[in-house]
Amino acid sequence: MKEKRFFRITLGWQIMLGLLLGIVLGIIFYKNQTAITAMQSIGTMFISLIQMIVMPIVVSCLTVGIASMGDIRKVGRIGGKTLIYFELMTTIAIIIGLVVANIAHPGSFIDVHAMHSSVDISKYVSTAQHSKNEGLWSMLIGLIPTNIFGSLSKGDMMPVIVFSVFFGLGTAAIGERGQVIIDFMNAVSQVMFKITNWVMHLAPIGVCALIGVTLAELGIGALLPLGYFVLLVYLTMIFFVLIVMGIVARLCHFKLHELLVVIKNEIVLAFSTASSEAVMPKMIEKMDHFGVSPSIVSFVIPTGYTFNLDGSAIYQSIAALFLAQAYNIHLSLGQQITLMIVLMITSKGMAGVPGASFVVLLATVSTIGVPMSGLTFIAGIDRFVDMGRTAVNVVGNSLATVVIGSSEHEFDANKAAAYYQQTRKKQVS
């Protein structure tokens, strides 16, 4: 028995090995179209399996969570706290990004006119223009689903959340007659979590394929001209997680590193796949085990997927100033404050749009005089940066559940400590 246990590799290490193997395969099969197609197909199938699970989990968990609250005033209070917290953290992330870019001046080390890029960003341009034309009211109208099944099929998170909140409140309002719905939704969520555990065994293969196809398409050479910019973004994101989020965790009377240990596998998976959806089912399950009330978790995690994008905010603010500096465009303090406000608005208005971070940049840089063609020079490395910002977004959303749970006195610190010790033992063994 001891020999078998010695050779057992935990899922986290399996994902890491998949990540390393993907890098090797990406280098070996650089520009090999046959290998690229195969890896792209395998990666797409893995992400599709996760997407298959996400919406049923959101609807079932959120409906049960809201129904268990029963009080529309409590739902409103939690919703208000959540959105205020998200906006506060996102604003801090943007400010830190702007400060770092002003100090480090990454755009001064590159000659944008001497660089050439073949990356096609036309689809992002059209999306950005369409999103800008829609405006605030169109975004608010879009939150209300006219056809819930249509929203489910398209993967529109916010309309599904709005429906689930109303459905949960309605279930609670009819009293005992609604218990059959709660029992059914509980059963659905348990089935989906079981399927999630099965799918997660394929994560190392999916990670290997997704990393491999990225490097095979772009090559490590895509990183070299913009290496300083990429390094700066990553260092800023690490600072934000360890310092800013660490302080927030301390204010809530728990240690951030305990949370990071618990969600380590999910961080690695989010980093390797550059997909928040890939980890959402497991995040909901783990934060419940970590001592946060299921009703809080089921509301905060899906909402954060759309609104709490700290990693994306850091990237967008640094990238905007990077491009301005590369084109020798000096931005005054007033212009940078305007840029911050624009980023705050556009990042929320385009939440859920494919390639949202890049689309936000496209919609933003035009306000500071940077030509849209300038974004072609960082489009090539967007995937590499996307991996980091996705991981930060996942950490930020997990922290948000604890913060909101603590504010509602629905966070069990003893349960969190016990789950941390249990997870640590599993990772060591």
C-alpha cells in the first residue's frame, strides 16, 4: 500500500506536468498545422465539457441559495455589498496599474514603428465598436432575459443570474410547495459536481493541448520584443494578490495563503487554460467547503465572473499607458483620471464579451489618441498575459466570497482552517 501511495500523483501535479509537456510540444510543433489543429480540437473539447456544466450549476446553486435566504431585503443587501466591493477592488487595480506604468515607463523601451504584426484584430474592432454604440441603457436592458433558454444556450451569465435570483425568490415565496423545487435543484447541483470531478481528471490533457497550441501558433519569439511589458504586468498582478488581497484577507481575520493553498489546483488550471469558466464549478464547491455560506458562494462567484476582473483591470491600465508611451503621447493627470473612469465603465459594459479585455482596450485607447492599429503589436502576446489575469480574477472572486460572507457573519473560520489543513495533507501525501 505504501508503494502505491508513493507513486500517486495529485491532480495539481498532473496539471503542472501537462503544462510543461504542452510547452515542449508547442516548441516542437511550431507552425505545424496538423499538430495545431489536433491540439486546438482537444483543448476546445475540454473547455466545452466545462461549459456544459457551468450553467446548470449556476442555476441550481443560485436558485437554492436565494430560496434559502427567503428575504428579498437580504438578497438586495448582499447584492449591493458585492457590487460595491467589486467596484472598489477593480478601481484599486486600475490605479495600481496606472501608477506602475507611470513609474516603469514600459512603452519607452520599444519602437512601435519598427515592429510588424500579422495578427488580425478586425473581429475585436467590430465588437468594440458595436459595444460602444450600445450604451449603458442597452447593457442594463440586456441583463433581463426575454428567453431564459436562449440565454442559457448562448452562455449569457448575467441574464441567467437575474432569472435565477427571481426564480429563487419565487420559490421561497410559495413556502412548502417550493420545497420540491429546492430538492430537485439540490439534486441537480450534486449531479453536476459529480460530473465536474470526472471532467477534472481530463484537465492535464486539456491544459497540455491549450498551452501547446498557443506556443505552436505564436512561438516564444512573440514574447521577446514585449518581454519587459509582460514581466511588468505579471509582477504588478503578483503584488496586487500578495499585498492588496493579503491586506483585505487580514481585515477579514484569515490568512490569504490558506485560501491560495485550497484553490491551488484551480489557479493552475485557470492559468493554463486562460478560462475562468474552467474552474467555476470547482470554485463554487471549494468555497462552500472553506466555510462560506452556500447562498453567498452561489451568488458571488457567478457575479464575480462578470464584474470582478482585477487581473484584467491591471492589464488594461498598464497596456493603455504602454501604448500611449510607445506613441509618445503624454497624458496629464486629468487625462489619466478620465482614462481610469473610462476603464471602469467599459470593463463593466463589455463583461461577458469574447476577448473582453482586448475589446475594452480597443474601446479605451481611442479616447487617449492611440491608433487602434497599435493594438496589433500586443495582440500576439495577449494570450500569454490572459493566462495571468485569469488566474488573478479567480483568486479575486474566491476572496470576494469570504469578504461578503464575513460581512454577513456567514463565514466559518474554524471550518476554513480545518479544510485548509485537510487540503494541505492531501497535497503533501
